[in-house]
Amino acid sequence: MMATALSVLAPDLLAARLYQLRGQERRLLALLLRHLAEVDRRRLYLDMAFPSLFAFATGFLGYSKAAAFRRTTAARLLARFPVVADHLADGR
């Protein structure tokens, strides 16, 4: 959706769409973390010449150091406790 289209969207529709996107964002984050955990489990970052998952997250995925740290920590948490992904995805 283009920015100009957003500017003419009725306030109630804009708020409803934003709420819907918020739910999608949570599900996508859980999915991203599951993928990152699988890369870590397989140590695929080594095949791509990265010495660590953190280096992969900064060098390949382009995350800042802070964002990479949070995501790698969360991915490892999800790998250890898979139920957390469901809680994250549905907002618990």
C-alpha cells in the first residue's frame, strides 16, 4: 500500500489495519527466530564463513549489534523452550 493511500484511509480502517499488522508482526518474528535457531542448530553460518551466529546476524542479515544479540538470544531460547514461540506468536 502506498503512503498516499494511507493518508486517505479512514481513521477506523487505519487503526484496524495497524492492529492486524501487529499480529502478523508477532507471527513473523516467531517464524524468523525459528529459522535463526535452525541455522544455529546446523551451524550453517560456518558454511557461509561466519564464525558465529552473531556474526551471521550482523554480517549477512544486516542487524545492528544490539538487534543481533537480542535475536540470537531469543532464537536460542526458542530452541531450548519451543513453547515460547507459540506464546510470542499469539501475544502471550
